[in-house]
Amino acid sequence: MVRVGVCLSGCGVFDGAEIHESVLVLLALDEAGAEAVCFAPDCDQMHVVNHLTGEVAKGESRNVLQESARIARGEVVDAAGIGADDFDALIFPGGFGAAKNLCDFAVSGADCSVHPEVERVVKETVAAAKPLGVICIAPAMAAAALRDAPGAKLTIGNDSGTAKAMESMGAKHVDKAVSHIQVDRARKIVSTPAYMLAESISEADKGIRKLVAKVLELIG
């Protein structure tokens, strides 16, 4: 059975992995007969956001790995214990956690750094010529992780500020509609805007399903 790594960044759009995007990825993989291997870094979130009010919950802290276990129904492993040899392809759902916990793009922009274990797994995947799928804001994290090998063609939709920051990190941004995917065939990297543009879960689903199908097609 094909195994696909799914890197989560917590649980919740404002401070972790976008739940709709994560579940849509897991559903598409399962329907395609692929096994999802969920993992996340074992570290504290940048902060905790009250998703009812949208405000930062001062004095609260949560662990990214533990929060990711909520989405994965407990079946999630520490990023430190996983590598490209453990899967055939790798997918990153979006959500602010990708830009706050997997890297600090939300705070530092083009000067961001990537969590060392996440950066290692991304680099290993690309070096092994295994497909990489990045959704929503996750392409910005990928651009940062791949600074040493610039030129990846990625999309986050059409936000000019984010696109400019990604290009300053060495990526080449391509504007895409919510239901479309960007395929960098040379590097086997697939990206889609999802909730960078989507106004409903069904809109996000269209691009995510195409991304999962293309990632699986590029294996081998």
C-alpha cells in the first residue's frame, strides 16, 4: 500500500492545522486506497487562539504534537522519528499553524526559519524525488525550507504580499484559482490555494482532491 506522510501543525485554523483541509486530505487519501502517516513536531504552539473570539488566549500554551493527535485520532508520531524512507509522498495541510508552528513566516515573513525537524523532512523528500504537496499557506513554509535549492514553482493563490515574500526566498509564484493546482514537475511539488481563497469547504475540496490525486500520480 502507498504510504503518504501528512504533517500537521496543531488543531485549529488560527493557531494550528486547518481542520477542514486536514480532514479533506485524509479522506481523499483513504478513498484512493493510500495510507496516511500523520506526524507533527513535538513543540509548543506559537500561541493559543480562542477560535470563538479570534483573540489570543493569554497565559495558555498547547503542544503541537498533542493537538495534532486530535485530528489524527491519536495516530500521530513525532516528526523527530520520521523521515522520507517512511513514506512514498508527503503532504502539508495549511492553517496558520503551518506559518506559526512549522515555521515563523506569520511573524518574520521572508526572514522566517523552519522547525528543524520539519525542514529536514521536506529536504529529504525533495532530495529523494518523492512528491511533495503543500496546501494553503504551507507553500511559504516549503519555500523557506528549500532556500538552498531555489526555483520551486508554487502557488498560494493570488495574494501579492505573500507571493512577493515567497519569491524573495527563491520560489517562483504562480497565480492560481481556488480549484486549480500548480505542478512543479521537475521537483514533484504540487500546491493549491484552498482556504487562501476558498469561501466554503466544497471550494477547498476541489483543489485538495486534485492535489492528492496528482501527488499519488507522481509517485514512482
